[in-house]
Amino acid sequence: MNGRMISWFKKNDLAALLLISIFMNGFETGGYQAVLLSIGQTYQLDERGQGILAAVELFATMIAPIIFGTIADKVGKRIMLILSTLARVISGTVMFLAFNSIVFAVGIALLGCATSIIQYVAIAEMDDAYPVTRHHRMGFIAATYALGAVVAPLIVGATIHGVFGWRAFFLVDCVISAIMAFLLWKCSFAVREDVLDYGMQEELEDATRPVNGETSKIYYFGVALLCIIMFVYVGVENGVGFFLNGFMYSTMDSEKGYLALSLFWFSMIPARILCGIFAKYREALLCLASIGATAFLLVLSMVKSENVTFLVVFILGFFCGAVYPNVLTYAADFAGGRTATVIAAITVATGVGGTLVSGVFGFLENMLGYSASFVVLMAFMAIDIVISIWVVKIGRRVVQ
């Protein structure tokens, strides 16, 4: 029994660290969304100012993969993960000590760069280190991200009225990131799974061989469609996440927006786990996720009751949660061995979508109000229905 446990640990120690890294990215997202209203009050920012501050981080998540996207495939994913995790420590320190919104913006921009690099490199490393079970692991990666986003608002709710206020959240992030940097430094990044037969061996060698110029086997059109899906989805997700607090406070005089935000992220966990378990049905799951998210965004725009909001947000999160893991399974198929490069491209798209929508939502709210702004998000999300059907069709050709 001990031998089995040791063998299991040796196989999954790297996966555990990668999942914790993803968890911390979700932790940062959910926590920042939960404290944005308090940060705005500290620095005397209105909804437009809060939208811009939210967009600063998301803009950084877009820029970092553009600059560093292909480097991880060249210099190694291990060093990139360690350096990016150390950058989180620095950014957390800056934000904890920030005395005005400009200094805070510098810190959150650095954090955005760090988290985006961690995100695509950790996912790419999971693909490379676990070639046999990689599709099933994508669901758990996405679920772990959502779990982090669930935990963070609860911590914010417990500490927001304490000595450090919203700054306590960034202090916690800073301490955990320092520990993670050390553990990543000590861990081996060797491939953890053996291929099952010679055919799979050939496939793995082909998929992990360095690719340059004309020998690249990336399916660029498929990757572009996945980028569009994530551009739209993350834009919608951040529009809901960053402004759900304000929506409930303004529309129904509720201060429990942080609980609704936790429910939004919590419901993504079972959805993403189920997507990992039923990965063979990813075609239907990807399309249904986009359809359901679109429908319940419309419902959210009409809600006026606190309790009903909790229910609607839970269902909305369930559908939203299924988008990400199914996109990741297709990303592995379209990557042609250059996993970090493809995941980086998708991360850029998420940064662009999140930046634009978060920045624009604040202005939309001032002009149209929260309810009408959610209707606009619904129309935006409908784009993913069409693109998802397209991905399913071309995906069948690529994997044959």
C-alpha cells in the first residue's frame, strides 16, 4: 500500500503543484473581483474608474503572452513558472503597500502579467507531462481555477472589516506565492506518464518535437476560433464577476454580492469536473455551455430579488464553467506539439476580451444601467454559440 502511495505521489506531485498554481490564479481573480468595490471606495473611484482599474490587470494578461508566449517552449516551462510565481510575490507587496491608485495599478499590472504566464505555462506543462490523460485533466484544471475563485471572496468577506481591510487578501496571496516558488524550484518537471503503445509513442514524439517555421503542425484556423470563444467568454465572465457586487448593491440594496460571486464560481467546479469525466462528449458540452450561458445572462438582467439572484448566478456559473475545459481539450488537439505557444495565444485572447469588456462595462453602466448592460453581455455571448458549432465541425476533421 505504501509502495502504491509513493508511486502515486511520484507520478502526481507535479500535477499537484500545477493545480495549486492554477488555484492561485482563480484565487486572485475571485478575490480581486470581490475587493474591487472596496478598492474603489479607498481611492474614491466611480464605476468608470473601477472598470479601468479592472481593465489594467486584464490588459497585462493580454500583453504578457504576446511578449513571452513562445519563450516557455524554448527556455523551459519550469523556469518560467518559478520566475512568474516570484513576480506574484513582488506584485502582492506593491499592492499591500500602495498609497494611491497609481501605485496600486502598477502592482495589479505586474500581477496580471505573472498570472497569465503561470496560466498558459501550467496548462501546457500538464499537457506535456501527462500525455495519456491530458484531456481528462483539463476539466480538473478548470475546476481548480474555479475553486480558487470561490475561496477568495469568502476570505475577503471575513477579512474586509479587519485591520488590513482589502489589503489582507493580497498579503495572503503574497505569502502563498512565496511558498509555491520554492516548491516549484524543488520539483522535477520530467514526463510522468508512459505511452501505451508504439503508435502513441510516435504520436507523442511528433507532438513534443521542437517545431519551427514550415514544419509547424499548429492548426492555426482552429486555434483562432478557440481564441474567439475565449475572447467572448472571458469578457462576459469578467463583466459579471467584476460588477456583480455593484449590481446587487445598486439594484436590490444588497451587500451580499461577494456571496453571489462565490456561488458563480462555485457552480463552475462541478461543471468542469463533469466536463473532464465526460470529455468524449465535448462536442455537445461546448455548444450547450454557450447556449445556457447566453440564456441565463438574459435572465440575470431581469432579476430584482436577492435570493433569485443567487439561484440565477449559480446556474449561469454552471454553464459558463463548461466553456473553458472543453476549449482546452481542443487546444491540445490543435497545438501540434507547441502547447505553450497555443495556450499563450488563447491567454492573449482572454486578456483582450477581459480588458475590453471590463473597461467598457463601467461606461455602459453609467449610460444604460446594470440590467441593460447585462443584456449587451448576453448578445455578446451569443457569438460563442456560432463559433462553438464551427469548432466542433472542424475538430472532427483534425483529430481523424
